[in-house]
Amino acid sequence: MKCPFCSADDDRVIDSRAVQDGFAIRRRRMCGKCRRRFTTYERPDELQMRVIKKDGSREPFNPEKLRLGLEKACWKRPVSSDQVMGVVAAVEQELYRKYDVEVESQKIGELVMRQLRRLDEVAYIRFASVYRQFKDVHDFVNEMRPILADMKARQKTRE
């Protein structure tokens, strides 16, 4: 494995552990040349699931694309990289459990939003605004209503 910092091909594994409920292995590595540390993930190579886009086209499911979208939604929020990876893993596991070869992009979006709503409500709204293509403020308000109702209910329970 090449170091992402100096591109040297001289690293060693300093820690390995199972993550994502045992569906992946997280390895901490240290470069022998620049001595910097980095993390890699090892997952089983499964049958490639295909995503059916809104326009009917199909493309391979890409967890990295999902991770990047989640990181944008969680930008400047108190959400760690591990939590983002946890959402990606949970969505990926559910997809492989529920669907065989193809899944509609809307199903993926709904799974992500369910996970994000539990994790961070602001990130959820950010993701929903892009995913559902909000046209104006009314779309934001309509998406916020259930969240505000949940907040009021939680507040009443505390009182």
C-alpha cells in the first residue's frame, strides 16, 4: 500500500480491528519513510450492486460517493469520520440485505436520511435539501415540521 502523504511503498500495520459489525477490517498503518499514520479499510468483494438513477440509467453502487455526500452534509457539524463511515456501512449492509442486484437511488436516499436524522438533524436537513431538490423555503419548512414536533415531544417528556 502506498503512503497517501509521500507515496512510499513501505508501511506497516500497527493496529487492526473489525468494524461495521464485522463486515470490514480497519487497519492503522504507519509509513516507514515519512512516519505518518493513515487508516485503510478492507471489505469483502461482493457482487456489484447497481443503482437505478431517476433518469433510468444504471451505475455501480459506490460507497465512496455516498461517503462524500454525507461528509458535505455533516460539514462543520459535531459528526466524526467514524460516524459517517458507520452510516455508510449501515446503509450498505441494509442494501445488500434487502436487494439483490439493483436498487433505486430513491431507496438509498431514504435509508441515508433515516440514519442521518438520528445522527444530526442539521446534517439531515442539508442532505434532504439536495436529495429532495428543495425549490424554496416552504420545502424546508415542510421537512422541518416533523423534526420540530419530535423536539417538542422530547422537551415535554423532560418536564
